[in-house]
Amino acid sequence: MDKPTLIVITGPTASGKSALAIDLALRLGTEIISADSRQIYHGVPIATAIPSPEELAAVPHHLIDMLPLDAYYSASRFEEDAMGILGTLLDKYGTAILCGGSMMYVDALCHGIDDIPTVPDNIRQNLEKEYRENGDEWLREELFQRDPAYYSKVDLKNMKRVFHAVEIIRTAGKPYTELRTGARRSRPFNIRKYMVNLPRTLLFERINSRVDAMIKAGLEEEARAVYHLRHLNSLNTVGLKEMFACFDGNMERSIAIERIKKNTRVYAKKQMTWWARDPEIIPLDSNDARTVSV
């Protein structure tokens, strides 16, 4: 008997992957699991570019707009949640679609992720308090002292990853590098991965246009509504960080908007670099769902 199939639609931000996934889901008569580490949170739909109400009504989406901003979530939790949903969808339809640009989430569902312990609330809250009091350099030094091997590998400007490593170390009582085996798990379904592959000039034009549309739709007002929660990890994202800097008086509004565009382009380039290393990826030069073979 043929195994069921998971179709992965990924690509850089603003490439049109969500529209493609919806068209494909309608064509195949199935549903979509979101692989977006920010769209899973409720309360910032403009900043996270959640599909429109019309798109959500057209095709059922899972793992989207479901958690409060102060909730903890991780790639390992995503794997567990997504695998449960995927089993139901594959039994019902024979195919399912995973759509999103969060690279670790896609890898977690397709290949599994290391068995990282869940961080208790008290450890996270204590570390957050110490971090707010002592700053970035203190957190980097904490990682260096506890796990110099991971310190030498991690992007030390990405404080989210530095923080995550330290909280895992405190929870497990051992270096983070000892927990990261990188072993792949076999899956009881076929996987076909597609990446929307737009010319870079066109992609960057789409990113700039999307940011302008987000501003027009009320991004600034949305950011003000959650400004008092700016310390939360869920709000440590492009679009909100720049607005928060503007509210703090550290950046002019016009500069903040241009910085959002620039930082989004930088993130898109990181996504493209990540997927370029995956030999299983099939590039798509069109957003036409008919170009995806099942």
C-alpha cells in the first residue's frame, strides 16, 4: 500500500507560499498545518502576516492564532502537536500540506528534533528577570561558562537562541551541545518539499510592498497595543522590534519603517540560504498550484 504524502510548501517571507498552499489544498481537498513560529500566537495578526479571514475560511488551517503571547512554545512542541494533527489528516485525506517559513519547524516535522526537555516556568521566569537586569553581554557570558562549544557555534547576535540555550542548560543540568544529536527520525509518510523560488529583485519588491501594506493596515497601532509586553519572546520579531524602538524614542518613525523592510529582506536571505542546503527541496518558479506534483 502506498504511504500517504506530506507536501511541504516553504520559501522566504512574502514569496506567496500561503496563497500557493491554499490553492493546492483546494485542488487536493485537504488541509494546511502552519509552520510559522510567530503565527501560532494570538494578538498580532498584522505583524505576523496571518492569512486573511477569507483565506482561513477557504481552507482549514492548524496551529495558527492559538496561543497567548506569554505562552512558551518550541520546535519540539511543534513536532509533537503537528504529528498528532498530521496523523488525522493523512488518515482522512491521504495528503496534507505543511506551509511556513520557520526552518526549524519544517525540519522538526519532516525529520524529527532532538529530545530537548521542557523548560519549567520558574526557570524561564528567573532567567528572564536576570537577563532584563544584566543585559546581553551577561547572557552571552553565562552561555560561554556553561557551554563553550555551543558558544563558539551560535549566532551571538541572536539573543533568542542564546537565551534558549541557557534555559535548556539550566533545565537539563548539562551542556546544550550534549543534547543536540541531529539524528533524523524515519516517518511513516512520504515527504515532498517545494520552495517558492522568486527572483531576488522581485522578492525584495514584494517585501517592501508588504511592509507598506502592513503599515497601512495598522501595524503601528497593533504594536502600541502590545508595547507593555515587549519583553516577551513572542514579540521579539521583525516589525514589532522596530516599532518598539520608535516608541522608545530610539528611532524615527520613517527610519523604523525602512528598517523593517531591511530586516525582513535580511531574514528572507537567511531563509533562502537555509533551504539551499536541503537536497530534498524542489524549487518552484511559479505560484501555480498545478506545478506541484503529488
